[in-house]
Amino acid sequence: MQIIVNGAPEEHPDGLSISDLLHAHNLSAVPCAVEVNKNLVRKPQHDEHTLQEGDTVEIVSLVGGG
Amino acid sequence: MTTTETAAVEPMSLAGRTFNSRLFVGTGKYPDHATMTAALDASGAEVITVAVRRERLYNEQGESLLDAIDTSRYTILPNTAGCFDPEDAVRVSRLGREILEQMGNPGASWVKLEVLGDKKTLLPDPTGTLEACKTLVADGFQVLCYSSDDPIAALRLKEAGAASVMPAGSPIGSGQGILNPANIVLILDLLKEHDPTYPVIVDAGVGTASDVTLAMELGADGVLLNTGIAHAQDPVRMAHAMRHALDAGLLAYRSGRIAKRKYASASSPWEGVIAHIPGE
């Protein structure tokens, strides 16, 4: 299936959870937040939330800012 | 007041917590992380601001901000910089909270709310800011709210439940200092009229140390700045300057300055003058 992750298309197997996606990007241990289709999915739900074809995912973290 | 040290560390209350430093500094625009961490240290700040951005998924280079900062030392205040409508600002606020909750940082329920009007001036959108402020307060956030220096706009944000209203001295990153001190004074009068401990923090536009001093001499509770330190030729030295400038302004404000006079007032006594005084 294809999903959009941080603005770019990615191919992943069906049944991919948010935890799987974070693992694929080596972000499992990094403090970050995930939105799916503009809805925040909190960390306790990352294992159980299965991504669907066409989902738009944002993975964000903290950067320098004022 | 017997020592300057006692006065300089007079703490402030903000969003239910107490801080010894009234200087709030950003973490953006530094040439490198080592300079940033040294400048943060020199500033004495206990609260530092950060932005929420897409994780770099590919071609990541260097250490991340969170690797560079001792996060246990600071209250991390996530901002909504880059948001131009209230919906996006609320989204970003919740994302920031999610990250800081994972880190166990006390800034998790805090947000520096910015809803900007346009990219060139980065001035706040007053109606969008008010709308987002109401939503976030209802969602349990402690909203530290960036505002224009319009006194009524600032008052409406306080009435909406902002934990602090933070009027701009001048546009973000402009270094123009406090362009309208009279408006800052009106904001302080209005917001503190029946609530003298309500925190008002001058945010944005600081170019150099005297701007910080002026903000405190006007009666502000604190100053938030980023570019004035980060883009100084020597950021660490400037961070020291900002810290001392804040203490100087606070001490001067608490001391009660003399009234301005049209004519001179001699500091040496006239009595016993042996010289000829014109007109006498």
C-alpha cells in the first residue's frame, strides 16, 4: 500500500502499524508525535493503530525555535 | 533590600510554577549546538522555547536538538511558529504536548501560542490567536500567548484564559527593540489592574541588552528572546549581557526611578559655594 509520510509517498506492506512505521525509520526510541490524517494518535495507541492505503502521516519532533 | 543578589533573583510565578530567571530564550538560529548550549547556560534561563517540525526521515545529519540539550534542566516551551490559522496552531500545540509528555518534561502542558498574520511581518493575527487561545485553554493548556502590543487585544487574550500575555516589542527577529513603550505600559496597566501578579512577558524584537532593560523598567515580568542572542557576533557573551540587563531593569523598576525634570538639579550643595554664580 502507499501512504504519504511527511509529504513523501512510501510503499509499505498492508497491516503496518504506527509502531512498525516508526521502527522502519529508526525512530522507535526518539521522542516524536504522530498524526494520521491530521488527527493525533497518541503513543499508547501506536501498536494497535493500523495504517490504511492513502493515509497521510506526519511524524514530528522538536527542533530549535524561538 | 540589602544585597543586589537578593533583588536579582526575585522569583516570578508563571502558570503555577516559580522561576528564578525571568529571561526566556529560544533555541533557533544558532550556528551550532555547542554555541547554543553555552548561550543557554550563560543566559541563566530556566525556560527555553522549541519548534515542532517534521522529523528528518532521510539524509539525517548531525545530532538532534534533544541530543544537544540537557532536557532535565529546562522547562521546554513548544511554540506554534509557522502557523497562520487557529486550527493548525491547535494541532501543533497538541503534537508538542505529546512529545514533551513522552519526555516527562514539565513544559508538556505549556504552549507558546503564535498565530501569525503573514509571513513578511510575522505579526500576530489577533482573531486567530484569540480563537486558538480559547480552544487550547479548554483543552487544559497553559497558554503563553504571543500578541501584538495592542492593549485591548492583550486584554482579550487574558480574559480568554491565557496564563501569560506576551506582547511583541517589535516584529520577530527584527532587532528593533520596543517600538511603542507607551502601549506596553498600557498593557501592563490593563492586565494587572486587579491582578498585579498576572505575568506579562515582552516577546520578540529584542536587539540588544538595553531593550531587555527597558522592558523590565516599564514593569514587564520577563522577556522572551531568541535572535538577539543567537545572531549576535558572540552569542555567549550577548547571553550574559541579556541576563545582566534583565536584572538591571528589574532592580531599577523595583527601586523607583526619579521623576524627569525640565531643568537641572545640582547634586553638590549650593551652600558654601565660593565661586561667583551668574545672576546672583
